[in-house]
Amino acid sequence: PLCRKAGPFVPIAFAFEPSICPQKPTHVFNPCGHVASKETCERWARTPVYTRNLANQSLCHICPFCATELAGTVTQSDAIMGPSNN
């Protein structure tokens, strides 16, 4: 059987920028799907920036590649890690 219901799938985006992420990508920003190293994801998840909404300026955390506001926590992507070494 194949589920044909639209879901929250977001494709992984490999937009490398050495000045933002010099290490090997191992994690994915949520919800945009851009890949980066764990250190880069954690750094941007901790760095607050002002929102684009001029009427209601507040601090949020964004993806450095597309400026999408981040949701949730930093998680590791099995698609990036490849086969396990168990």
C-alpha cells in the first residue's frame, strides 16, 4: 500500500557555503531542510536575530542559508550520516 496523503515532507537542501559551515554536514535545520555541521546548527540555534516583521520586532533563530525561522531542536539526519558502523 502507498499513502497518498500530503504530509510535512521537506527535501534536504545541500547549499554549501564554507564561510557559514566549514565542517562536514551532519545535521539539518528544521523546518527548511538545509544541511550543516552540528556545530553550525547549534551556533545558529543559539544566535537570536530580529524578525523581518517591522510592526512587531522580536528575536528569533533563523537558518543562515535562507533566513527561515527555526522550529524545534537540532536533530541528526540519518540521510546525511549514511550506513551505521554497528
